[in-house]
Amino acid sequence: MDESKPTLLVVDDELGMREGIRRIFTLEGYAVTVAENGSEGILKGSEREYDVVLLDLKMPDYDGLTVLRRLREVFPDTEYLIITAFAGIDSAVEATKHGAYTYIPKPFTPDQIVFEVNRALGKRRLALETRELRAEQERRLLEISQEKSRLRTIINSINDAVFVTNLEDEIVLANPQTRALFNFPSSLRAGDKIADL
């Protein structure tokens, strides 16, 4: 499968629905995989991560909510959409409670399904970018922390007194030799005013 294409898994027991959705999204540039029942959907959906999964609510073996719960355990960042001819408030609430992005009643037009799947794909991309930015931020904070620790170790091991202040005459850094030389109290902390000493 082409890794640059968005990926879609369609789990529906109706052949016409599966193939119709496959044709629509293949033309939209998606890499589409289909499953004809819940068991096959769980199997295919657990083998690799898809961007979006379309799940029929009512199927002969496992229903869409069961498939949704099983796949979310493996790939929680995938966007799941429930499609069903048995639309109702209770099932819609239940689907969203279990992590479905949206709930699409059948019959729907090609434009409706394309709109909803593209919206879900956009949400997934934003979520993945946010996660990546957060991980990058954590990496950088760790690097800064390690660098500060390394710098503090170097400053504290220097035999000469090192004393740094900022423009507001607050102590930024004072190594142990500075404290001994100037007889500063051991309670000296960054942010203390020089005038107070």
C-alpha cells in the first residue's frame, strides 16, 4: 500500500455498500481496505494502523461497537466513524461514548461520506501533529535540563568563585566557593537581591 495515501478500512456486511465506499475513496486518493464482517474487521484493523475506519453498526457476528472497542485498544489514534441504517439517538450516544468520531445514518450521498471522512482525517492529522510537537517539546526540555545540570556541575566544580547577577541585581548563580569567600548564608537562592546581602 502507498504510504503517502490516507488509509481507510471499511467494515460492512453489505457488499454493495463496501464496494461503493471503496470506489468513492479510491477515486479520492485513499488506500482502501474492506472487511465483510466484524471478525475480519478486527483482524485487518489490528494488523496495521489506519487513518480512518468506517464501521457498520449491525453485522451478523460482531457489531460495530464491539469492533470499535477492540480496535481502539490497539490503535487509539485512529478515527472511527459508525455508519448504519438503524440510526437512533441511543446508538449515536453509545457510539460516541466509545470513541466514534461521528455517526452517519444510511443512506448517505457520496458527498456526505467524503465530507465526514475528510473531516475525520483532518482531525487525526491535527492530533498526530500535536502529539509530535508535544514530544519534540519534551525532548527539548529534557535537553535543556541536562545542559543546565551539566553547566551547574561545571560551575560548582571550579575552584574560583563564580557569581552571576541579572540586570535587576538578582542572583542568578553562585557556586559554593562564592558563598565561602563572601560568607554568604547557605540559604542563598537564585532570585535573592544583592542589596539584601
